[in-house]
Amino acid sequence: MKALFAASVALATLLGTAHAQETIKIGALYNLTGGMSSLDGPSLKGAQLAVEQINADGGLLGKQVELIAPDGRTDQQETAKAAQRVLSEGVVAGFGQSDTTFVMAAAPLFQEAGIPFVTSGATHPELPQWVGDYMFMTPFGDDDQSYAIADYAYDTLGMRQVAVWTDNSMDFTKALSKFFIERFEERGGEIVGTDTFMMGDTDFSAQIARLTSIDPEPDAVFVSAIPSEAGLSVKQIREQGITMPIISGDGFDTELVSTVPGPELANDVYFSTHTYRADDREEVTQFIEDYEAFHGNEPENAFAPLGYDAVMLVAEAIRRAESTEPSDIRDALADTRGFKGVTGEISYTRESMVPPKPISIISVHGGEFEVEEIWTPEVN
């Protein structure tokens, strides 16, 4: 019996090893609960669609792709633990996260291990420099998206005086405000007041009181927030009878901006985000059709196609490298030029390694989202 048991264990070990060799493991790091879930949840769903399509088409290099996707719970410590877990399971690459703070809790561990990490949605333009040469970005940088909404506010909306609110607990939100202020003042605008709050705040009455005390009244308020505070800030500002436009970046690209305040209050909101909504490119229309067929609902926001693009970017690098060695994948990623993503073309041509992608300006009126303009960055 002992010999039989030992043989069974040996066989199970052999089969387990064979299974590990038969799949290409990729780590998906997302916050599926907590304040980032309305961005990270759809992003993971987009990634799952990509893996389903890759595997249905024969996989990569003759092997099926396996996603390992623990929940970071919108907590930096839990995110670091999730990164350690997927690294311990033999992933050849990692991707994910829609916010810079959480990328910085995970990506340096990938850099140290020599495993490439592709953020699907974090937008701080210094991420590749902060982390290292194994760090890549699917989205544009915060400088580009802040410049886009600043230009739109100044040129199209005619704004000259703007107050700025910043979530002071997040790298992303602080960068967004910094670059917005830089561009708006460069264009000739004036910042007439600044205020702060923290992730998790639910009462904006003090900030609203200070906003209403500014004389003369600003043309708009720029609110740099993540989704959980985006909808709440719009709701509470409008409930106080303040009708000035509210402007922001892609942290506002969430249905919470409409559902939390409701359609009667979700008015005169403008934000910059990834080119996706109302885009008639073939990549976009096909993605929407496939996503709805796979998940049973339309993509929730632009972070769904960003997750999809991140996986497809890694997959294309593996195909070009003809290898699952992490260093080979890294080299192939660095050589990416003209990748046709759902959220726009990706090329790593800048010294910063931030892809110069077009940016959509979205308006919200009566709770309805509409593309107003596409802004194109300078390529430098």
C-alpha cells in the first residue's frame, strides 16, 4: 500500500508539473473590491475576454494562457501580497491596475524578479522611470490627459478661472492636478483656489463651503478623484445648487458619475479619457460585440478595453519573441510599434516609454455620456 501511495504521489506531481509546463501563466493584478473596483472589475473582464479569444485561437506558441487574478482589495499591502503570490506561481508576465499607487505596490516586485509588468490603466508618466526597464504602459500619461482637458476647458468652454480639488492620498490624482494647473496657467488661465480631500472621504461640505466663498465665482472646478469619490463629489456639489462645470480626468470615466448623483444632477461634467466611447474604428466595434457576447453586457467603461489591450500587447510580444522567457518578452514589448489596440495605437517611441495616444473629451448631461472631441498629443 505504501508503495502504491508513493507511486500515486509521484504521478500526481508529474502530472502537476506537466500541467504547469502546458500553460503560459500571466498575473492579473486588480482591485476587485473597494474604491477602485468600478475600474478594475471591467478591466479584468476585458482581459478575460482576450484570454478566451487567444486560447480559442490555439493559444500562444501552442500553449493555453492561464490568468492568475487575486484581489488586491484597493489596499497597497494586499496588492503587494497579490504580486508576491502570482510571482511565486511562475508567471512569465504581469499586467493590471488602474491607478499609479497600486502599480507602485506591485510593479517593483516584478522588476526585481526580472518579469515584465504592463499596467492596463495607471497613467503617471514617470512610472517607467520609477519602476525600471521591465515596466510598460498601455494607456497615455497623466500629462497628456491633463493637457487635453485643460486645452478643452480654455479653448472650447472658454474658462479662465478654475478652482482645483485634489485627492491628496493618491499619486495619480496629485499628478493629474499638477499637470492640469501647469497647462491651464501656461495657456493663460488662473487657478483661483485649491483644496484637498482623501480617498474614502464621503463628506465634501467643507470643500463646497470654501468653493462658494471664492469671489468672483470660478468658471469651473477641477476635481481630481478616483471613481468612488467622483460620483459623490458631483452629487454633493450639485445638491448645493452649484451649477458651474465640473472637469476632471479618467478617474471620472465611471458610471458612478451618472448613477450616484442621478440624471437630474449629473450635468455639465467634462473629463478626459481613453479613446473608446463613440469610436467607430473596427477594433472598437468588434470589441463591443465580443464583450457583450462573452459577458452578457456592454463594456462598462474604457477600462474594459484597456484590460483587453494589455493582454493582447503581452500576447503579441510573446509571439514576436517566439519565447516565454521574461527577458525576451520584455525586449519584444520595448520594440512595440504600431500596435492596433481598441483604445488606440501603441508605440514606445518616446524616451519616457509612455505611448502617445489620442485622448477623448467626454461630456455628461442628464446622466448621458457623449464624446465631444478627440485631442492628439505632441510626439516627442
